Amino acid sequence: MHSPAECGDRARKRTLTIASRQLPLATGGLAAYQRQLAVELIRRENMAVEFLAVEPPGGASPEQTTLPAKGMVLKGCGNRALGMRLASRPIFHPLLQAWISLRFRQVASGDRARGGIHFVGTGWDFAGFGFLDLARRRNARFTIWPAVHSGQWGDDKIDLRLYRQADAVICQSRHEAGHLVRLGLDAEKIVRCQLPPMCLPGREGGRLREQLGIGKRPAVLFLGRRDSSKGYPVLLKAWEAVLCSHPEAVLLVSGTGGEEYGTLADGLPGDSLRDLGIADEETKAQALAACDIFCLPTAHESFGIVFGEAWSYGKPVICGPAPASREWIEDGKTGLHVDQSPHAIAEALCRLLEHPELAVQMGAEGKKYQESQLTWEKTLASHLTAFGM
């Protein structure tokens, strides 16, 4: 029989708070990760899960208005503008952390929940320091999923200050882990973890093809933010060259932003591009099923879950120079690596369009990798290690 203390410890280990700056109701990979992590922990591990945030959800999509567990916003946690000023000067970082911790103690003084806190964010989100303090007051573990884009975000001095105080930092690639170690993070704190697909499974692409009026034309899909980091403008430029040899091909695009590249898109033949807007989960899955090639020539990724989602539908992928994605996409076997240039992207696309049997073979190899390596069983095992369970 367990003692009361042992029973309390066991109960505490089965409880988790998933924390972030905003409640994860928006579209996008990090929000989807938080929601699905909660679903899997509840279903597979019988854990009690709650969501905590300091701001209302931003950019919530109409079809995603609920969370799989209780969510709460801790209002009044501090002035973000003041935080930005303090964060810009490392000498003020101790003061910033103390101020945020104090604000959290005022708004979460009645918190009686037990168990660890898993923070999805970076030091620049500021709230992480408050959640760290809350975890310490609970006598519980504090873990972080930072999703670092090296040289872009998540690797500033204020970020490393937070990571160093965590009990574990979950990294999605060797590149991300090595980068943080070089910046001074203790390698013993790092737990590596890849992500499984989070798209809806088993969809068919025929209906979407019919709605778009593209029939059996070869289709290439881009899913992601429409900015230069993701390679959107260079893909549009590459598409002009692709059409010279494959005028029947059609480019499907979906994601936020891109207004500044409207001239590039408008300059393409009208029948060669279909804009899916900001696709909901059903449309996204149908688009993955409908396309022949998935192309995201991104330069910065912490992982690139959408490549695994394309593989789950048996599609070949084309990735850009992002080291974290190139780490697990095998060039010439499960996909193709390209530089972020119109010529390189067009050459890779034409290669697969001219050799559809090669595209099918790469898609099949990618699906094998996804089914064996990118699974929730492996993902949860890594998380439970980080959570100390």
C-alpha cells in the first residue's frame, strides 16, 4: 500500500499544465501541437491536462473554437511594452524575471493545481518566467518546447536565460539541440523529439480537384506562411519557369500573408494557380491528398511537421535549406533538397513532373519513414521522459 505522500506524488505526476502566451486556438503548427498533445496525453496516458495563457487567443479560426481540456487566461500579468524595453538590455533581465514572477503571484495566487508545467514558447514571450515561478511554487517540473529557428528567433540572451532554468528543453532536431548547446545550454537538459502528422487522415483529393476545376492536371502544393523565409516569392518565380515545360501544371497555395507578393502571383497565367486562402483542417487534408508534389522551400524550421503530413498522404516533398528539415528528409530518397533560388526549385519540380514514377517512389519511401518514425508513441515517450514520468 502506498503512503499518503507517495499517493500525492503519483497523482502529481499524472497532471500537466500546457502553458503559452496565447491559448492555442489559432491555426498553425504550434497551436495544433499543443491541442493534439493534450488529446494524446488524455487518451493514451489518462492524464489530467489544463491550458494556461496570459492573452486571449489570436487568429482563432472558425472551425477551431474549443480545446480538448480546460483553458484559462491569467489576466493582468504585466505590461508587454515594458517587458520589451527590459528584455532589450541583458543587464535588466534579472529585474524583468522578478517583475514577471511578482505579477504572476498576484494573478495566480489562488492556483492550487498540481503537476508539471510544459511551456510552449521562448524567453521573448516573457510569460515563460511567470510559468517557471508557478512551477517552482508547485514544486513541479518545468519543461519548454521552444521551436527555435536558429538565427531568427528563440536563441537570444533572454531566451537562453529561460531555457537554462528549465528542467528539460525539448528539441525537434540535432541541429536545434546543437545550436542551443553551443550557446551555453546544458546538453543534459535536452530531450530530442520529432513530431507525427497532425493533419486529418484518410481524405480523398478528387472532390477538391473537381471544385478547383483542375481535373487530372499535375498539381504542386505550398502550405505555410507566404513570406520569404518559407520561400514563397522564389517559388512563384520558379513557377514561371516550370510552366515553360509543363504548361498544364497548377500550383495550389495556402497560408497567411503574401499580400506584398501579389504582383508576382498576378503575373502568372490565371489558370496556373489556385489560392486556397487560409485552409481549414479539412481543406488542408484534401489538398495534401489532391497534390502530386509538396513543395515548401523554407530556410528556417525547427522541424517542419508539414513534410511528415505530406508523407502521410504518400507525397514526395521538396524542402529548402532549413537544416532541421534536411536532417530527416533524405535527398533523392524521400524528397529533394533545393537552394532557395528560382532555378533550383524549378529544376526539382520539373524533375518530378517529368518522372512521375520517381515522385510516387519518393512519396512511398516518405510514407514508410513517417509510419515507422513519426508516431505518437515515439513522441509521447520523449515527452514523458522530459516530464520526468
